[in-house]
Amino acid sequence: MRPTDGCGPAPGTRLDAAVIWRNRALRLLDHVPLPIAVVRFGGGILIVNRAMAAEFGLLPGQLRNRRILDFFTPRDSATLQALTEAVRLHRRSQYPARVSWTPSSGGERHGEMTVDLVSDTPEQTPNLLLSLRALDETAARPAPPSANPSAVASPIEARILAAAARGATTARIAKEIGLTADGVNYHLARLTRRWQLPNRTALVARAYALGVLTPGAWPPEVAGPR
């Protein structure tokens, strides 16, 4: 046990509590459906949640230390200027920025990135808390038939669908592809919304109809470009 004088927390207790609450906050962040990232002011990515990583068909750890501008293109320079000025003057306001990006499913998307400046003390150079809101609805509409399977499903989504087509459980799919069970369910949920379908069986049927999976092949396999 740590020594204590009876008048306050034992040495290290506050640090331990801070670590516990940080871990809880990160777990909560990971389950928020809104794409969120924490970025250094210079642009290096510190943390992203699953929703943000899934936009690009990646795992959260694969975006760490990458530059946020490798993934998003700002559509107005005024916001970058306003952020630089806010840091200089130690302001703590929200700044909306119009951005575009290319998701794993292909095509260009447009949205609004809300930027909050966050730091432990006013004197510290703040990090940027980014939350993304898509302004287009292309992901919510059923995908039209296409000769290119990648136009209607990302490579990860296609592999999940192939595994689901042969009856693999969520846990088995996660192990094969290198995702968590929550990650697999997240991709399946995105597909059900995009294709407006009620369940996994319907997703598999639509995947064959759209050419994502190879007709007549067993075990099911992802179709190549045609």
C-alpha cells in the first residue's frame, strides 16, 4: 500500500485516477458514431475514434501520427487563419471548416469539420478536437449497380461480406480481418444504412447482385475489377 498522512490521497492516487478517467473517456469516444479526432496544432493525429477511421477503411491506430491534411482538404483558408489567430490570442471558441475527403467506398464527400481548441491550461499550445459532419447523403442512398465492385463497397466491407456469406460469426470475421467485433458490426451497420437493407442476409444478397462477390464461387470470394 502507498503511505498516506490521512489528510489526502496517497501519492500517485491523483495520477492513477487521471489515467482511469482518460481510459474511460477513450472507450466512450470509440463508441460515439460521430467521426472524431484529436490533432496537434501542427496537424499530427493523436487519437481518432472508430467512426473516423472507418471513413477510410482503417483502424484507429493506423491513423496515429499521420497528418490530418493527408485525409481532408480544407475548402476555405479563412478557418486556418482564424485558428492561427485564436492560438496566438489564447481564445477557446469553436470554428467550423468546410472540408472534402475521399472515403474508402470511393467518390468525394463534403462536410463540415467543427474545430475546438483544447488544452489543460490557457498557456499551453492547444490541441484541436475535430468532429466531422457529412453534408452529402450519398452514403445513405442505395448504391447503383456498377461494373467496379470498389464503387459500392470498400475492400474491408467486401471481405466482411464474403465471410458473412459463408456463415462466419461476427467474432470469426473480426479474427480473420483483424478488426474488433465492434468494428465488424460498425461496417455492417454502415452497409445496411447505405443500401437501406434490414439485415445481414439481405446484405449478402445485395452484394452478389452488385457484383461485390463472385457469383457461383464457393467459398464466397470478393469479385475483382471487371
